Amino acid sequence: MTRPDPLRNFRFSLEIDGLSQAGFSEVTIGDLSNDPIEYREGDEIPTVRKLNGLVKYANITCKWGITDSMELADWHQEVAQGATPLDDIRKTVVIHIRDEAGQDRAAFEITRAWPCKYDPTDLNGTGNEVAIDTLELCNEGIRRIA
């Protein structure tokens, strides 16, 4: 039986509800955590019980080389202008991780995402780097779906 090799972290794509943004150079998937609640009643043994508390999902950070596409900047601008209700601009984001042959092998679904921070590129007249924009997405759920 052949051993499956781990997937590499440099072959990926994003789907953002109807946005046809070009590829991303970097995506940081934040951590998922449950806050424990410590509890003890007076007549119990002197050990604290730990109960499941609130679930927290860290933000997703996306970086891409700036192009003439305005879709992601416009999405953030809707939030900045106070779009209400916020439900109208929340989107589902799916991050696909591909194998060496370019086939989707793993995926993460980010639910109810919206841009909470947009960091346009820095410019430098003596540099020769690619201009990189950064978008941070708040969300209400991250789960592995494949």
C-alpha cells in the first residue's frame, strides 16, 4: 500500500461567493479555540471541572499582488460605509488545497466572512517588489470540509 504524502502549502485557491479575484500569494488561517469555563461546587472534591465555553475563530488574512480588480477593495468599502444589515455583505469563503497534480485534496470553509481590515500596498520608488494588498476577514466559523 502506498503512503499518502502530505500536501504542500503553496498550491491553493480561494472561492469567495461570486468574487472572481485573481490568485492570492498568501493566506493565513487563524486558529480555532474553545474557552474553558472552570467550575466547582462547594461539596465537590477540590478539583475544578472544565466546561466547554465560547468558541472563537481567528481572522483570515489574505495577501495578493495588486491588479486592476477592485472587487475586494469595494467589498471592504461597503463595510466602511456602514452597510446595513451586515448580513447582506457576509460571504462564504472556501480555501482549496491542491496536490502536485493540481487536484483539490483538502478544503476549509469560512462562514459569514466580512472584511474588517484592508491594508493597501506600501510604495517605494527605489524598490522592485510586487505591490501587495492585504485583506483581513472576520468570520463566524472555520471548518475542514475535505
